[in-house]
Amino acid sequence: MKLFCLPSAGAQVSMYHDIKNTLDGKMEIIPIEYPGHGYRISEPLIDSMEKLCDECINGIVTALDNLDEPFMLLGHS
């Protein structure tokens, strides 16, 4: 099972390192880094919720082996 982790506004995926270390081998942890944050700091920030949703959807679809594959989301705010 893949678990996609969405950080809170202004945060970066590093906030999920402990979860990744704890669940390693039990679940595939895939943090979604937003443009303008963390390792994507050189990219422009997102200026609309629609664009942010598109970024998240693209990240999820890219990481899935097929679109029928079950997955879970973990968000933080």
C-alpha cells in the first residue's frame, strides 16, 4: 500500500521522516513536496488551490503503478 503524505502549508516533506522510518517496509511512504518548498525551493510558489491540487494529483498519479491501485492520503494542517 502506498501512503502519500501532504505537509501543512509552509512546511516541507521532512516533517514525515519519522513516519517513514517507523513504517519502513510495512508501507511505501511517498511525501509530496510542494513547489517553492524543501528540495523544490527553486520553483515558484503555488498561488491557487486549484494549482496545488493539480500538483498533488500529478505526484500521486506518477507514483502509482496503475490507476486502479489502492492508496491512502495523510495530510497535516
